[in-house]
Amino acid sequence: MTSTTGAVCPHCGWPDGAEPFQVVSRHSTAAGHTVWTRCGCGSLQVRVVDERGMRIVSRSRPAAATQPCPAGC
């Protein structure tokens, strides 16, 4: 799912302009930075930071909830 105009995460409502829940990696580019982040709901996001500001250019669905161990581990 691509989001360049959304103001909030479509999965949980967290504001796109707010601090991400977790920064996964950060890479310098010729035009600025690419920052991979994870939202509180588990959605992985690609943020581009350049002279125009920050925008989310791609976002995944939230991470699947972990299932309890059926054997009671």
C-alpha cells in the first residue's frame, strides 16, 4: 500500500508525522535519507526525508499476531 497523502496509519490511526514506534534502518541517499520504520501496529514503513520534508512512500500491513504455542510451550 502506498501512502504519500495520508495523515495517519490506515491500520491503527497513528499520525504519519509522529515519531515512529521503531526505526529499523536509516540510509543516506543523494537526495536525503530513506528510513525504514515500524509503526506501533507492526506495519513496516518506508519514509523518504529530503528537502521537501518527510513522506511515507510505502507501507505494509500490520504484522500478524503471534499464535500461542498449541503444545503449551
